[in-house]
Amino acid sequence: IKIAGNKNPNRDKYMTSDQAQAFIDMVHGDVLQNIITMALMYGLRREELLGLSIHDLNRAKKTLHIHRTVANDVGMQELTKTDYSNRY
């Protein structure tokens, strides 16, 4: 999304809770609804979301392990860029 009048295009932008709820309502019933909701609720970056596999979900412990990313120019990477990004 391009924001008009944005003086620093590299600065992170965040949705308000009302905006996030409106977005979830908008995708209700879409095949990607659960993925979009998960990305919003857990603050996943696009590259982190694309790096997930079924093996990253532990239903018994109720955890999701974020430890890989997918970048357009290099494909799957085994590690996130920083240790902070590697999280449960």
C-alpha cells in the first residue's frame, strides 16, 4: 500500500485494531482468511509467512515456530535475518 505524503517510505506502518478488524471482515469467507488473520494477529512479515511449513506448527504445545523466510531474489533461507526474528 502506498501512503500519500509519506516522507519516509521505508518507515514501518501499523494498522489500528479497527483497521485490522475491518480487513479481517473484508476477507471473511476467502480461501486465505485464516492465513491473513494469522499474519495480522501475530505480526508476521510476508517473508516469514511464506517461510512457514506444517512442521512449524506444534498443536500439542500450541506453538508456531518462525525461523525461515522466503525472499524473492534468493528463495528459501534456513534462518531468519536476526536471532530476534527466530521466535515461537
